[in-house]
Amino acid sequence: MPTLKVNGRKVTVAEDVYLLEACRAAGVEVPTLCNFDGLEPWGGCRLCVVDMSLAKWDDDWFKMVTACNHPVEEGMTVITDSERVLATRRVVLDLLLARCPETPLIQRLAREHGIEETSYELNPEPTDCILCGLCTRVCDHIGVSAIASTDRGWGREIAPPFNEPPPDCIGCLACAEICPTDHIKFTTSNSCRTIWGREFEMLRDPKTGEAVITKAQAEHFAARSGVPMTYFETSDRSKRLEVAKTVERLRVVKS
């Protein structure tokens, strides 16, 4: 298990972790917008940059890396608050504030780094999409890939193919729930759900009548897992009640 220093504090971590986790283990918070536990690190937002030096390097030789996807190494030294690291984060947030001037999350992070107003030209069409890529990555992760990053530069956006209702979407809301700025809008009721311009039929618990998940979502996961559709038609509350009834019927057998 490698031992390294984070802002002068020694910390020992597992072999296969990245610097971001090591920083957290040392009690040091490093800001990030595109990292999410359970998804492969991406390093796209560049907000988690840190200065890193290996034991075999000269004492004054540091390299700036993204903490979320850079592996730890024995004897490594990490500095999360050097002037060039903070300056880099300020540039990232300055640009994001120009793109998303009305987004509370970006406003808060910018203020924390001493930025009240962007120094760049404001986006004429403000958006809450910070292009963190979490929505497309989680969509890929569950095997749907209904949305993607399109175009490049200032015109880059997250969208379904040809900006039409995506045929592969299953209405699971994974993209909307993982979005840190609540940019992805949807409506849901006991009978239907609408997201990305598509309307989905909701499965309803046969006992309680409450909506569970979309029919398309149940079909997708039933096909992938081999679990029967009837499992997905039952709400969590009904499942808990069935477990409770089973426990009530159990008898303690004394040896």
C-alpha cells in the first residue's frame, strides 16, 4: 500500500486508487465537476488539477495532473493549493461562468475562487449545461448510449442524434439524476414520463397502483439480466412488505 504526502500530510492508500481519493483520505477537498463514484474517471472538467512530484524527481520539479485519473505511487508528493493550480482552476471557472452565468453551482464555485464576474464575453444564450459529460457517460455505462456530445468548440452540446427524440432512450432518468446542474428536464406521472422529447409508458405496481419504472427501462434490464419483467413491475414498497410477511412466518429453531 503506497504512502504519499498530500499538502504535507502523510496518507496510506490502496494500490489501485487515484490521487483524488488519496486527497480525500488526507482530509483535503479537491473540486471536481465531472467525477462520479461508479463511473470511470474522465478528467474532462480540469477542475481537479493538482501539482504532483515523484520521489525520484528533484525537490522543485512538479507536474500538473488531473487528480481524478492519475494513479498514486509510493513516495509521491501532492500539492493541491499551489499558485499555479489555483490559477488554473480560476481560468476554468472563469470560462464556465461565461458559458453558464446563471448557474448556481458555477456561481458558487467561482465565488469560492475569488471570481464574482467573468472576464470573458458572456454567452448570449446562457445554459446550465457545463459539458461535464456525466450524462453521456452514465448512459453509456448502462448500455443505452442514447445521447452524446456533438460538435466542437463553442458549438459543442449534449444532444440525441440529429436533435430528434432518441430511439434508444429508455426513460430511466439516469442522465437527469446525475446532472449536477439539473439541466436535463423531464416530466413524470403515474402513467407516463417525458424526457428528450420522448414519452414513455410507466409500469404500475399491480397491488398499489403506483408508478415503478418505464416499460422500456424494464424491458432493457430484463433482457440484460435475465430477471423476469414481473420483478420490475413491483414497487420497492411492495417488495419490502413481502419480505416482512416472510420474516413474520419464520420460526426460530433452537438447537
